[in-house]
Amino acid sequence: MSRSTRHNRDSKRLLLQYCEGYLALMREADIGEILSRQKGGIASLGLGAGGVSYLFLMDHHLQGGQDSLEQAERWWQRSIEESNSPVAFLEPAASRDLAMPIRSLLFGGAGLCYLDLLLAILRGDRERARRALSCWRSLLSQCAEGQLELNAGLAGNLAGAATALALSREQCLVAFGSELAARLENCVILETGGSVRWPNTHGEGVAHGTAGIMLSFLLWSEASGSLPPWWLKSGIAILLEETLMKPTRLCALSEHRSFLCGGFAGLCVLAVQAFRLYKEEPFLAAARGAAHLALEFPSKLPDLCCGRAGAAAACFSLATIDPDGAWLARGQELALSCLLCERSTWPVAGLYGGEAGLAWLALQVRTGAFSGPPGLDLIRA
């Protein structure tokens, strides 16, 4: 056995042990005690109890077991209880008047409707699913057309609709996602030369910029089987070509290149999804190029949004379309390096800023169901 093979085997073994230990701990955890460590975001998927609920949901979906579904329900119920708190959706580093928008899937109240819907789908409870979707739709009806980005606007909800549709072929979900896609398409600005953009977005990254909205369209097209907008393929190709040619266009600072939110880890996920949909070699080449740039300057942080876990998620995603590229091994190494962060030092509990994001990576290693970032990729188990 080669040294690299033995190292990969050992990395996998450690991540499997970590996953088992984390899930066991969260099953017995005092949720209130865990959330009391946080200064904000206690209810959301990205930062709070909602993220742990999502993790147990996916554990149930991928491995079965009624206990994981009950744990998902327990953590979701606590999210609902905390949702009226003044710090329920507050960015922990922000002042108390800078809460995340209620419409945000990953960081706001829309994520709790989404979780309720996923719970209903996995329980086979169509009436509960109908109520959850109605609540979600009502909440987004208050969302102004200018609120478009993935992190805080319509695009994140379109991605969520796509991931829900991948679990259930309910016609009402098709109608809901189609409405969101139409609202986003009505706002697109087509530039001379084939590039596209949307108003009131910031840059070209996944979280706040053009790439995130494009990703949501790709996910919806795959999940629904609908044709993507005619301008989408060329728009993605131009964005990838220009940013890969001039990395400082996306990230002025080299230490930000590995970020999922605004760096090349996010563009790698976009390129992977574009290759899945269009099956064109330049998108695979772009995904590889983005991954190399993301790995060139690894983040010093551990989390999924701005840390090594996000780069690991990009590697796992790329491994699904490029299995011979050693991306799985690179992703496992990055995930393993996050274990150097002591549990008590994680500032939040959820998926994108907290330890649940690392557990999500370990769960993928455990099940072999590799995908991209949670809530922003289809589970292809």
C-alpha cells in the first residue's frame, strides 16, 4: 500500500469517527446551552439550530433511522422557539440593528419554512408540506424585487426550492420554483458581448454576486427538468473565463481566493454545476482551474463560508465529475485540518459559520454521497 493511499485511508477513518461522535453528542446535547455561547444567528441554518436540524435530516435521508428524523424535528422546534428572539437572525459580529433579512434561506426565517417542508417531505406528510410551502410563499411575497442575491434574497430560495424538489416531485413545488425563477429572470441585465448581471448585487461571487444567482438557475433547471434561460450558458462561460484569467477581478486579496462565499471555491461549485447541466468540457476545465486557485492560498479559518471547509466542499463537488483528479483526497485533507479547531472555539453551531458544516462534510465521507454546499446542491444519493 502506497504512503498516499494509507494517508487517505487514515483521513477517512478519522472523519468517520468524528461524524459518529458529533452526531452522538448532538443527540444528547442541551440545545439551550449550545446556543447560549452565540451572540446571534441562533435560529438559522447557516449559524444556529436550524443547521443541526438540516444535518440530522440529511443523515436520515442518506442512512435511514427514525432517530435522526426525530432529532431533526427537535432542533427545528428549538429554531422555531428562538425565531422571535431579537438575536434569532442577527449576524453575530453585527450590532443588534443589523439582523439578516427574514427572506434569507441560509440566515433568515425563510430557512425555517424550508426545513419544515423538508421534514414534511421525509415524513410523507403532504398536509404539513402544503402548510410549510404556503408559509414560505407568503414570506417571500413580501420580498422586494431588488432583493436578489443568494445569501439574503430570492436566489437562495430558488436554490432551496430546487433541493426540495429533488426530494419530492410535488407539482406545487414546481410552480413555486418557477415563480421564483421568473422573478429573477425579469430582473436580469443583458450586457453587450453576452455577459449578464443583476441590479443591487455586489461583485461576482456566490454569496452576494452574479455567480450565486447563476448557480440557483442551474440547480433549478436540473431539479425541474426545465430549460435554462438562453443567456445563462454564455453568461457563466464569460464570468468564469474573465475571473480565471484575472483572479484579482474576483478577489483583490489572495487570502480570500479560497472562500466559498466570494472566492474561487464558490466559482468551482458554479462550474461543476454548469458542467453537469451542459456537459461541455470548458466548464470542467474551469472547475479545475477555480479549484487550483482556491487551494493555492488555504484559509486560516475552519468554517464553510470563509474557511477550509468551504474549499473542501468545492473539492467534493468537483470529485463527482472528475473522479480521477484526486479532489476527494484534497477535500478530506482540508476537512481533517478543520478538526484542529476545538469544539469550544466554534463561535456558532450552524452550517455555514459553525461546526455543523464540518459535520456535513464528514457525513458525505461516511455515506459516499458527495455533493456541494448544503442547501445549495442537489443530494444525488
